[in-house]
Amino acid sequence: MKLPIFFLPFSKATQRAARPMSRDKADTLLLLLACALVLAPHATQVPPWIALTAGALLLWRGWITFRGNRLPPRWLLLPLAVLTMAGVYTSFKTLLGQEAGVATLVLLLAFKLLEMHARRDLFVVLFLGCFLILAGFFHSQGIGAALLALLATVTLLSAQLSFQYTGAAPPLLKRLRLGLQIVLLAAPLTLLMFFLFPRIQGPLWSLPGDAQTGRSGLSDIMAPGNIAQLALSGDVAFRVRFIDPAPPRSRLYWRGVVLDDYDGRSWKQQSEPGALTPSAIAMQPQGSPLRHQVTLEPHGKRWLFALELPQSPPLMPGLPTTIQANGALTAAQPIHDRIRYTAVSHVDFTLQADAAPASLRRWLALPPGYNPATMAFAARLRSSASDDWQLANAVLRHFREQPYSYTLEPPTLGRHAMDEFLFGTRAGFCEHYASAFVVLMRAAGVPARVVTGYQGGEVNPVDGFLTVRQSDAHAWAEIWLAGRGWVRVDPTAAVAPHRIEVNPARNLRQGGLAGVINLNPAARSWLASLRFNWDAINNGWNQWVLNYSPDKQKSLLESLGFNEPDWRTLAMLLLGGGAIIAALLAWPMLADRRKIDPLQVVYSRFCKTMARQGLARAAHEGPRAYRLRLMHPSCGLSNDKKIAAERFLSCYEAAQYGTVSASPATVHVARLKSLLKQCR
């Protein structure tokens, strides 16, 4: 009976699987692995169809390598390449620019792997890979991206080395180790360039034309659901290091954008008058100031964040900042790179207590014809309240006592949004409650406005930094009271006080392993500890590597004794330091180099001299056999040259292979050189 193939221990399939892989296949697969590592950072940044196409082309090339098939013909690849370029143009409406250019290079690298017919094609793949490794920093400059780039570089160098061996190649592990050694040899010079190469002000890894691309974060327009979407994001908004003792979490309100114009559905910020000095905003601080250092991630907008309420704008060289009449901090330019500044704030203050009635009219405006039920409800509350503060407490009591709920997925609202929310759905996020509160207060004749920013944050026990994420985005209200000025009121705290104390939104936004890792630090699980340590490492990378600015470079040089360093000082230090590093790296190589035998050098010159006369030494000939051939009458040498050649080869044989020599090696070398002159 014939057994199935999987029962045959030495079937053809088993023999084929056990057969060692050929050298070309192994080298090509290593190159494919390197290209996969190069393309990995771009997989989530390019359109999905480009990532899928590049992955399919890599798999196609791997299948061809395993099967030993021919590469596809150009008549097949050319239409596919043209089709994908048309797709790039359709996706980006251009073939120029950062995003379209990187997408094109991703496809070119994948297609080039299917068109490798000569050694120069290999170098094209390697150069494209190196360029795409650098382009990966367009998307992310974090430590994870740097480690992945390092791994891709080592693998790409190892693949290049593998193709350079003409004979037997070393094992894969040894080639990878050699690639790592090459990278480590470049590390000292890289560090020198990092510290001393002239720094530029602004982002290094971005292009001017791409600086206006959208970023995640708060907007100057607040519509129902905007902040709820941010609550699902774990991206870092900014980090804070408190110089003075930090206040409790319930008082961590990070003021951002103040919204005043309401069109019946959304709030937006009207243009503020010119920049005002701290005294012009009429803030009377109470208690001690609280100093804190903010590391703000790029968000593409002009506003800055500080603990409520900053007493003055932060000072940043090259970036003027102002404080507006409403207490918001703004910069002269949009924030497109990570910045760090020190703010001084007061959590207890009185703001504009003596404001003129004319300046408060803008905070009472409501669009006509919207939310009639809300207007009637506000009138009833007004009639039963003795003052504005009692009216505000009546609204908060309404939120607490009625069946309102706090949710990240509120129902959609129509034209009369406030009516539907207050008397219909009664489910919303912080922007719903802040918006409804401000509308009710304005309808009752109390100046009110919406403030958006962030609330709370998470302290990392490893490095002590407070991390504020997009999930901490929050909206609250401010009302103006006679004699007290603008007073913060957070309606969300009346419905969901846990939002202010612990912010459960961060745990709601993720599931699976991410949700487990984001456990409450009180659990002290090893996963939470791992997350805190990784976050501290990322923060250190941001603080000391990505934020190495021209000011820090200047401070470093001044600490080394170079006062007022300029480009000449940097050039001198670069050249001097580079020369020292090159000498230190070259010294072990020169000391460990193989010493050349002087006898062998003279013998090699003799062989070259004879070769120019048409009497080249054969590869198998030793000095004795070579001498016998040169002494033959048919060799064509003159008698003087024959005698000199015979003496040279006899002397060389005795010096190189003799067992006993009375003369030192230098004497033999000198005599051989003299005989060599006679042979010429």
C-alpha cells in the first residue's frame, strides 16, 4: 500500500526542506528583511493601499527567491509602476512634497527589489533604504523610532557586506556583529557632531511646505463631540515639571482657549485685541506663586498652556509670547516643534473684578431664534434666584439632581441643541455641560464664557514629571460676578466628580493589553511599572536629545570655558575633536595591522621586474623552479641579468627558507636590493 507523503521520512519534500539554502537565496532574504525594517515606520503613515502594495511586492520577491523563479519582466513591472504613481497622485493631488515624496520612495524601493539584475541595482536598493531610514524621522523622532532606525541600519549594512564576499561568507551572526561594529565605530563622531554641529532654531525634520499640516489637539472651535474625540487619544499634549510643590489634582486646570462667540451649535474664539501686559488684565494674585516648567508637544496652533492663571507670559528666545485680556497665553507663531518654557501661575486669584459694563456685553450675546425651552428655563431660574451666584448654584443643582449622565458617546443633537440636551438626551461630555451652563447664564443676564484646555494629568513616579495627554482635554465655564470678577465653574464636576478626581476616560479609551498597562498606579503591577519607566525614558529622550537647542549648545560651550562661542569656535572644536577621534579609532587598527616581511617585498619587486620583461612567475613556481626557468637559454635574458637573477633567487631562497643564517635580515635585504638593481 502506498503511504501518503507525510508518512515518508525521506520523501522529496523532506529532502528539499533539509537541503541547505544557497548563498544567493540567503543573502537576498537578508536584504528583504532589511528592507522590511526600513519600510516598517512608514507602514502606518502612508495611505493603506501603498502599505499593502509594498508588502505584497516584498512577499512576491520573497516567493521568487524561495522558488528560484525568474524575476518578472519589465513589460509587467512598468505598467504596475505607472499605475501606482497615478495612485500616489490621486491620493496626494501632487507628486511633490514630503508626504507624496516619501510614499513614492516606499513604492520605488519595493519595485526595485523585483528588478535587481546587476550589482549597481543592489547599491540603488541600499541607497534608497538609507534615505528612507532618514525619512522615517519625518513621522516620529521618539526613542522607539531611533532604535528601529538603528536596527534597520545594522541589518542593511550586514546585507551589503554579505554581497561583498566572493568566497565563503561568515555566519549570519558574525555578519550582523560586523555591521554593528561599523555603526559603533561611527558613534563617537556622531556624538561629536550632535553636540558641536551648529544647531538651527526650529524643527530639523520638517519642511516649510509641510509645516501647516494638521495636528492632534484642541481647536479654536468647540462643537458637540470635539473634546470627546480627544478623550480617546493617548497622545501626549505636554509634560510638566513642578519647581514649587504641586497643587492637588482637582486644581490642575491648564488654561488654553477662551471661546465667546456662539452660533447656536458651536463655540468659537473671536479675535482678541492687541497683546496686553499682565497689569492690563487686572489680575490680583493671592497666595504664593507656583513655578512650573512645561514641555509642549507641537500642535500647529499659537496658544500655550499653563496652570490657571499665569501672571505673565513666559520668556522664550526667538518666540515672543503674550497674555490676552481673557488670561490665555499665545505665541507669535504656530507651535510646529517641541518647546519648553517656565510659567509662573497663581491658583488663587481675582480676575477683572472692576470690569466696565461695556466690556462685558460680548459675554452676553446669544443667537436669536435658538433653544426657546432653554430661554424659558433660564427665566424661571432667574426669577427664583436672589443673586448671580445663587443662580449658578441652581443650575449646578439641576445637573446634580436630574438624571444627567457623563458619556464619551453622546447622542447627536439637532438645531435646538441645548433644548434637546437639557430636556431630552441628558447625556453628554464636558463640552455639553459647559456649553449648556454658559447658555443658561447668558440667557439669565450673567456674563459667561467657555474655557477649553486640559484638566489633571498623571504623575510619573519614576521621573516626577506630570504627563498631560489629549484624553485630559476638558471644557469648563467662567462667569463674571460683581466684586469677584471672573469665577471658574466646572459643571462637569456636578455630574461626574470622578472626572475631576481620577479621569477614568483614559481607561475607557483602550482595551486589551493597553488597558491592562494603563491600570491605576495603585495596583503597582509590573506592567504599570514598565509603562512608567518607558514613559520616563521617552521623556528623557525628549528633554535631552530632541530639545537640544541652540541655547543649550551655547550653555554647554560656555560651561567648558568658551565665552560667546560663534561658528568659528564650533568649526575649530569640530575639526580638532574629529581629528582626535579619528586618531583614537585608527590607532588600534594600525597597531594591530599585519607586518609585511621586507624579504617578501623585495621578492615581489623582483617578480614584477621579470614580468615586465615577459618572464612572469607562474602561480605554482617557487623561487628554485623560477630560477631554473630563468637560467634556461631560451628565456632571452642577457648573461649579466641571468647571473644577477640567479644570485638574487639563491640569496632569497637561503634567507627565506634557510635553517641557519649567520647574517641578520637587514644584510640580506640590502644585498637583494643591490642584485635587483642589476636585474633591471
